[in-house]
Amino acid sequence: MSSMTRRRFLEYGIGAGALLSVPRELWAKSTAAVSRRYKVGANLMKFLEPVPLPGNGIVIASPSGVNRYAFTQTEIERQLHPHLPPTPLWAYDDGSGLGGQAGSFGMAVGARAGTPLDISFTNHLPTTYPDWLPVDTRETPLGNRVRLMTHLHGGFVAGASDGNPWLTPEGFGPGETQTVHYTNQLPHMPASMLWFHDHGLGATRLNVLAGLAAAYIVRDDFDTGLEPNPIGIPGGPYEIPLVIQDRLFNSDGTFLYPTSDIEGAVWIGEYFGDVMLVNGKVWPFLEVEPRMYRLRILNGCNARILNLDIPGARWWQIGAEGGLWAGPVPVSQLVLAPAERADVLVDFSRLAGAVVPMMNFRPPKPVTTPAPPLNHVMQIRVKRTVSQIGPTIIPGTLPGRDASLTDPVVRRRYITLNETGIGTANWVLTLNAADFEAAPTEQPRAGTTEEWVFVNLTGDTHPMHMHLATFQVVGRTPFDVGSYQDMYGSPFGVAGGIDPTPFATGPMEPPDPTERGFKDTVKVNPGSFTIIRVKFELPAGISAPQSYVYHCHILEHEDNDMMRPFTVIP
């Protein structure tokens, strides 16, 4: 949000009592009312079409040269459910003419660890936003004009290739091309599932909802993706990417994005749908054999935190955002905030002939979200026989890495998460009570290790994402939020840099076992401060200073205004 826009925003005035003075339940009731008013998606029949899979509904992008890809961003139509009209989608087109147009996770780019890729993205979208994508022009640099910025989420790249709006706030308009260099440099980008998505300033929530997101899968000599996979896990057709999103629909097939009923505002605090999409299809089914599978799961929702379960199946998580771990972790349910990924092994051998759902439940405390319930994700149909025998034993070790940064910590930084003016036209979320466009206050030195402490002063869980680096989750400590705010609060929130340790109400709790690896997104729960440890390295041949951003990955929050720049300095 520009300085001029922020000043206009604050003309409404913020009283000191606005700090968390409106119950978060009001937003949950508001989204429930939206769902009742628009029943198009909720009335659709479930489990009518198969999940799109690589080679059958998911396009594997075609290179435009040696280690080079060229995409145009264009509008297409796809039927996402048999009883819906075709839905307009904003998509990546690889130019192959072989069906290489795909939106809402209908495309994947294949990469190899250690081999860099050059990619260009040319904007062929309309000049202005259509009616079904309501823009809050207070948030965008050029009003209702379509501006794009592609970001490789989890990429280890130079600032100029990061796709963040700090360096190019106006983004790329129609006819303009963004050119990037993705290093795939080891050990920072090992075999893993990343994704690329739009990051346009003030409109990320709309551009991603429209379809501008795709998978980016990195392979190496160990994790080949073939069947059999040399590391003793499923591959080939038994390795399945699953990207889960919630959506609302209008009766004409367009996505519905509600607008605020607050005078002077269009922006809403969170977007929650009443249907689930998996790989771009509404409530599909997945046919599997009674054997072990590898599922690569991404929470691609704007704001919904997932808690996934497959009744009767056995799960083991073997990796997260930063690639494979050194060994598996058994799980019963899988809690994923937006942008988090989980690499899991699922054994269907005891379910031959069964039909079971993949369910989504309310996340367990202390994870907190105002999302209304949306229980069904998809249906799983287990065949009676196996056509190809695969691994039957969970490997005890894997060629991955657990997070164990042992370098001396040179500095600890305190980042406050604030939400003020809830339910009013000046509703805003900030980091350190600072505007996005303010100069970077976090300036780590290249090659050094720091601890960042995310101090959550809001009522909800926020998935905090850092560009450039993956990090180690150290732990979470409960603290007295009210006393901390009473001492340091202002009408704009609590500024950064203030240690909450004197307000701790208990010892630090260790990270969840599913956070054992390197991550790029961490759940920051209310009532606690979350510590991560990160080493700020730059790609080979890239000199400091280099600028990036960190932000909440609830897309509505990063658009207004829970995002800040940081600069890695010499």
C-alpha cells in the first residue's frame, strides 16, 4: 500500500481501543452468511470426476530451449464441474500448442537440482480487472489495471528474480515480460515440490484465485520420481501431487469473490469457499490401488488452514517445504496452513475395495482460524488388485536433511503481528506496526545466522513465509498478550524489536514432529511467540545487498498490509 493510500486509509481514524476490540467471531459469521447467500457451489454433487493427474489433466510444461521456459499469462475457460458452466481462468501458456494452457494448478514445471532455469512470463491478460475480480484500489499501485509479478515460492534466487513487489511495485502490465533466473542451487533447492504464483502488489489474493499458480517439482539422482524410485518410495503413477483450494462460484461459472459491506472498503479479511478444488476440479475422486502411494500435498487456499485425514489409512510424512527429511514421521492428521507442503506416504493396502473420503476438520488448538467448516476434500476409491507391486516397508532413513543450524546466532529480531480497526474501513494487518513501503528495518548480513521471533498479537494463526531462505523452527512460547500490549501498544499496534520473554507464561514448547525439516512457511499461533532460526546466504555469484520480503501467506493479509521488505547486506 503506497504512502498516499495509507494516509487516506488512516483518515478514518484509529482509536487506541481498536486494538483487537472487535471479536474475531464477527468475521466467521460474515463468511457463513456469504456461504448461505451463494449456494451455487454448496449444492454441487460430489465425486463426479477424477482428480487431474500428470499426463491426464495436469500439463507438464514444455521447454522453449535448453534450460529455458517461456510462458504467457492468458485467460482461458475450463469446466471445473459437470454441472457448472465453463469457468474463466487466468493461466500459464507454455506455447507448445499441445494443451499447454493451465490455470488453478493445471500445470507443473520440472526442474533438476543443480541445473538453473531461465523463465520468462509475458502478460497477455486484459488491461483491467473483470467484474468477478473486485479490486480494492486503495491497495494497488495503478488502480484497476492488471499488474502481475510471478514469485517462485521456496526459490533460492537473486532479488531481481524473486518476484516480490518491493523491487518492482508496479509489476508487469499487458504486453510486458518478466524474466527470471531460478538457480536450483544445492543444498538450498534440493529435490522438493515448490510452486510459483502471482505476487502482484495489493492483488495477490485475486490473481491467485483467478488461477495464476502452478507446481515446480525439483528432482535429483536419488529422488527421481520414477517407479521404482531408488530411495525405496513410490514413484511414477504412484506419486501424486495434490493441490487443495477452497472456492465460491457464481451461477455463470465464474469464481465469486465477496466484497466488504463496510463503507469505503472492498477488501475482506479472509476468503473462504464452500467447495473444495483438488488440482483444479471440484470435489473429485481419486482411484488408487491397495498399495503404498506418495502424495505431494500443497495447501493452495487463500486463507483456509487444512486438517486432513483419510479414515483407515496409515500416513507417514517424509518431507516438507525444504525437501526430504532424514527419516519418516508417523502422522494421524495433517495440519497445513496456506503455502505449507507435506510429502507423505499413504498405505492403502488394508483398504482394498473400500471407498473412503479425504476429510478436512477444524485444526486442533492452538492453531486458530475463523474459517467455517468445509469437511469433504475428495473421495478415494481403492481398487481390489495391484497392477505393479511397489514398496511395502517404510524406509528407516532417507537422503534428506533435518533442520539443524549450528552456526552461532548473531542476532535475535522481534517481529510483531498486529491487527487494528477490525470491522471498520481502516481494518489493517501489519508487521511491526509499519507500512509495507517503509524502508527495511531487518538487514541481516550475508552468511550470518539469526533468530526471528514472530510475536502474534492477533486472535488467529498466521502462516509466516520468508523469501530467499528456508529455516529451522525452534519452538513456541506462551505469553501474556494483554500485558505486553498494555505496556507497548499504540493506536497502530506494537512496534517491532520488543522482547516478549518477560511476559512468558510457560516454557518454550518444541516444534511439532512434522516441522523437523527446513521450512519456508511456519504457523504462528495466537497467544505465543514463535522462534525460527535462519542462515542468510545468497546464490553463488550474487553480491549483497539483495532485497526480499517476508509476509503472512493468508493472501488477504499480505495484500493489506502484513508484508515487509528485508535486505541482506554485505
